[in-house]
Amino acid sequence: MPPPSPPPHSSSSVVPAGCPERSPPRPPITLQPSKKKRPAKASRALRAIRSLFRSFPILNPACRLHAALPRGGRPYEGHIHGATRTTGTLFGHRKGRINLAIQDSPRSIPMLLLELAIHTCRFMQAMSSDHLRIALECEKKAADKTMLLDEPLWIAYINGRKIGYAIKRDPSENDLDIMQLLHTVSVGAGVLPGDMTDPADGEMTYIRAHFDRVAGSKDSETLYMLNPDGNTGPELAIFFVRI
């Protein structure tokens, strides 16, 4: 009898034992370019507060700046009149450092991306406090016309404690993948598994919220996180100061 013919080739492939599984396909990037809008100018009273903060950017971290805002302009309870609405995302892999991305909207490419010198787990512990102040300082140079948020290097403080530096960088392919995965999220917090982002660095934690962006001058800007109506979550403010 002739030997039996081999079975027909199957279209379904089997991964041999010991071979690594393929990563899931990356989502197509549909994010829109940033509009590079200038932030709204602060009111006279708010500019006075910004000026005071510039004089004591780190020595008085516990002061509650929002307590002296004009009536109707309380940043943690509602939109500041005249401020520019932006989307802010704090994200980082469990084994990595926390990053801050600022976007015109959840569907746009970040206009600013900073990597802070603090591990994600430590930052999330700091977020458990009722009031969180991130102060970012850079040096003012004579005749330098660099826009404030285009400064490449900052000294970073959290609630008055120096944590090191914050470095501005261009979004990587992995950063854009993360922003794409979150483009339908306007406000929220959660964890993305490692196989959706970067298996080598493990799962990724994120916090996304609306921020009011207010300019005190060409050398100072502030981002106030807006909690959803009825939410009594932590109060977060991010100060950019050039001194």
C-alpha cells in the first residue's frame, strides 16, 4: 500500500512551544495636531496672586491660592471665567516614572509632555492627599524669547519637597499609543495592562481630568484640575514659574 499522504496545510498557525507570543497590534493614530492656543490672561486679582507666588514659589507650598480668587472663579468647584480648558493626563508604568501630558482635547496630540523624576507608585501615594501642588521652576535668561511651556528643563517640587527634575520631550510612539487608547476618556482614572502598552514595563496607571489653564504673565502659568460636579476628590494645581 502507498504511504498515507500528509494532511493538507492548515491556514491557522500554531505558535511553537518556547516562542514568545506576538504583541497585540498597535491602534491606528487618529490624534489631531495641537492648535497651540495661548492661555487666557488672568484677571487683575488672579495676576496679583500669581505675582505673589512667583516671589515665594517654594517657601510657601501650603498656602491655598484658590481661597483668594475672585468670586465665581474657584478652580476646584467650577470653570474659571476666561480660562482655557485643556486635558491633562498623568500616566506612568508601574516600573517607570510619572509623565504629564497636556492636550487641547483628548483627541489631540500633546502640546506638552513632561517626564518627572518620581516613580509612578510614589506619585500615586502623593495623590492620596487632599491637596497636591506641583511647582515647576526654570531659570529666566536675558533676551531669551522661549515660550514658557517650551522650556526644556525644570526643577520639580511636590508640596514643597524637591523631587529632582522634569524634562520636556517629544511624544514617543508608545506615548501616542497610550493617548490613542485613552482618546475616548475625558475624565477618569484606571490601569491599562502591560500587553496593551509596554509589556517590559508592566501595567500603566493613568489619571485624566480637565484643567483650567491660566497665564499670570509670560513667566508664569497655572493649571487647575477640575473635579467633576459633586466629586470631592483631591485638589491638584500645577505651577510653571520662570524666575
